[in-house]
Amino acid sequence: MAADREVRVRFAPAPSGWLHVGSVRTALFNWLWARHTRGTFIWRIEDTDADRATEDSMQSMIEAMRWLGLDWDEGIEVGGPYGPYRQSERADLHRAVARRLQDAGHLYHDDRSPDELNTWRQQRRDDDLPPTVKRGTVPDADTGTLRLALPASGTVSVHDEVRGEVTWDWANESDPVLVRSNGAVTYPLANATDDLAQGVSLVCRGEDLLSVTPRQLFLYDLLLADGLLDDALDEVGLPARDPSWGAPSSFAHLSMVVGEDRKKLSKRHGSVSIQELARQGFLPETLLNTIALLGWSPRDGRERLDRDEVVAAFSLDQVGASAAAFDVDKLTAFNGERIRDMDPAALAHRLVPHLDGTYLPDGDDGEPDPDHEPILSTPPSDGELVRLTALVPLVQERMQVLAEVADYAPPFFREVGIDEAAAAKVFRKAGSVEALEAGATALAGVDWTVEAIEAALRGLTDELGIGFGKVAQPIRVAVTGSNVSPPLFESLAIMDRHVVLDRLAAALPVARAVRDDLG
Ligand code: GLU
């Protein structure tokens, strides 16, 4: 890799849709390379296609990048010396470049309609000729689109960090449209112009864009020759380029991201927005770690890496060319591992958005439940935070994703009804009513500590002559509403005594009714 000048890399998405695992991987690899080399990470928005670009999409991308902790040195929102960074705001420059290319004789008109072009292509195939659009094959015209005349023959090569040397034959490359018949400049020209004007040193992007590389290389040469771009920048009053910048010296085309079934990434296999993964309770650090391993691995084969470790170890020549599989099960297991290693107070803060209504949990249909009632206040009170922090050690071992906290937390923060199935199952056993009554009496007078609560409840097994499960389960159902909960003594200890006693009292008629029903 040419290491002779400062690394300047860019993420250049079109703002139509949200960031998903594949697009974030492109952003992340650019970011990692910039951070690893102490270079510059630029975020340019390629919004020249006004029909597809939306402001919502851009805002959602910004939110996702910030949530992942990926910062950018120049670009949208943050600005920088070679802006603007929204391509649509650079249209004057793109037009000035197009005009200069036309004046220099590199562009020619093609006034065929799309239908006529299709017919022409078919005719060429029928005649056993390549359907490649080249200057000599297009009828003369004074209007219509403007195409760039690429070389007719010969080859062009580039060094790709992922694929090695890649070579194309010019004879197979159709002359691209650079200006539409309505005068709008197309993305190939805007993209190449801005890469040069912003001093991009290496283009790292998805392999779907490998095929546009030859025309881009040719444009780089034309725009740098005779100061064409420099003059155009000067003409429209945009910042001059650094004189040491040439064209990007290499490319890195990243392979496709597929699901663990090796098929195109589907919703079930993780093709969802970053915000959706956040809602499902993945930690940004797990996602960053996992996405970094999509096609890259450190030389020592480590799989668990923190952000700084990835930055230190990252290298583009360690990126593989075969499709990278995104494995949601593995992501989930890694996430659980990270959750278990977290400090309880820090974890409590991460759990808050899953309890205060910021992230809605799944409804019955697996979609976010719009009727969900928040479990915590917004912002949470000090008391709620203290209790949540006390709850963390009880649930930390059980969670793979943060959203699971909503399965356990409700009875600790608000009144919950008793689950009917749990009541039917547990209260039908002999001794349940007695366990609730004796439990209430025993708990009324003890110190409110885990040890004292445990001693009091274990003491009931002798008193009632039933096994401990038969004591504990009715109490668990009465107090938490469910027959599955975090460990009982610890759970009771972090609730208020009067809440526990009230719930035991309220459960008694329910337990009696179940018993009476059985006759
Ligand atoms: N704007 C292009 C896209 O969204 C990316 C261009 C590039 O990275 O060169 O596909």
C-alpha cells in the first residue's frame, strides 16, 4: 500500500433507507482504517438522485453511526475544510467539470430514448456484436444525454487491497452517461469529482461497485490532467485541493455480507436497521466487534475485541475476498458474554432505554408493541435506578440481549397481575394457601435482608411439613405474578416489604379460588 501520504477515506452512501449491517461494515472498515493510520474519515452524502434521497434516511443514518460510536472528522453535520459534504450542494462544481470535459472533447451526445437503446442493444446481440456503447457506434446528435468517451481498446488495472491486481478490457466498457438530457450531472461524475476534490487516498466500498471502477479511474486522470478540476473548483469558489493530492492510489472492494445460511442477508438473518438491532438489545460494542469480523480477522485469531483493540489490529490486507457471513446466533451469544462481564451500575444505565419506553419490546406479532406501558419513568428516578442496579446481578446471567430485562423487571417497579397459567399450575398444589399465609406472617417480622428472608422461608418447610418448592413457588407467583423469576430471596429483598406483604394478601383469594375449583 502506498503509505506516502495521509490516509483520507470516505463513506459515501446514498441516503435512501437505513443503515444495516452491510452498509455499516463499509462505514466501519473506512473508519477503522482511518483510525488505525491516524488518517481522516470523511462522511459524504451522495444525494444527487433526488427521487431516492430523503432527509429522514440521512438523520437515521447519523443516529445509527452515533449510537455505534463511529465519529467522522469531516462530513455532514461536522463540516470540514473541503465541504460541502452533501453532494447536492456541490452541483455547481459538477456542472463546471462537465462543461470543461465537454469543451475538451471528452463528451458526446446520445439522443436515443431508453427504448431505442434497448432495441439497438438487442440488434447488436443478434448480429453477434458486443452491445457496448462506444463513441463510434452512436448516431451523431446535438442534443440528448452526454456520454464520456472511454478508450476503445487496451486495458486498465488497479491495485485492490482485497482482490489484488484487477484488470479490465476497455473494449467491454460502455461509455457512461455523465449528464442527463435535462442537464443534471449523474453520480459517476459527481463521485469521481468529489473523491479528487476531497483528497480521498483510498476508496473502500462494497464489491457491487467494483464494475464502475474503470470509468472512475479514467475520470480521475481526465480531471487531474491540465488542472481541469482545479480550475473548476476555482471557478465555483470551492476550496482548492492540497497540491500533494493525486488520485486515490488504491481501492478496497469488500465482499457481500450474507446470512449464516450463505444466502442474501434476509430480515431473519439480520438484515435489519441498526436501530432495530439496538431495540432488540444488542450492545453497540458487540455489533462493532462482530461487524469488524465480517471478512477481517486479526492475525492472532482473537474473536473478542474491544474498539481500541480492533483499531490497533485492523489492516486492509487481512480482509478476505469471499462472502462474509453474519451470524445472528453468534452475535447473540457474544452479546450475552459482554452483558455478563459488565459492571452492574453501567449495565443498569444500558437497560434504562429498554424499560422507559425508548425501545418498545416485541408485541405478540414480533413487531414493536405500540401499546406497551413504560416500566420506568423518563428519566428514571434515583430510587428506580438504585433498584434497577440491585436487580442487575439477579438477571445479568440470564440475559443474552438487553431487551430481555423487560421480562423480569415489571414486578420490581409496578403492580402486575398474576399470570393465570402460573396460578393454575402452582396454586393447585396442596399447601399453597398455607404457604402464602405462613409466608406473610414469617416475612412480617424479619430483618429485610436476603439471609433473614431465606431463613424465615426455609423455616416454613418444617412448620408446614412440605418441601421447599411448595413453599417458594406460591410465594414467587404471588409476588412476581409468574412462576419464573430471578432468585426468590434476592428478589424479595430488593422489593419493599409492604409491597411483598400486600401481594401475598392479594394472592390469597386467587389461590383459594383455584383450590376450591379443584373441589
Ligand atoms: N453512493 C454510492 C452508493 O451508495 C457509493 C459510492 C462509492 O462508495 O464510491 O452505492
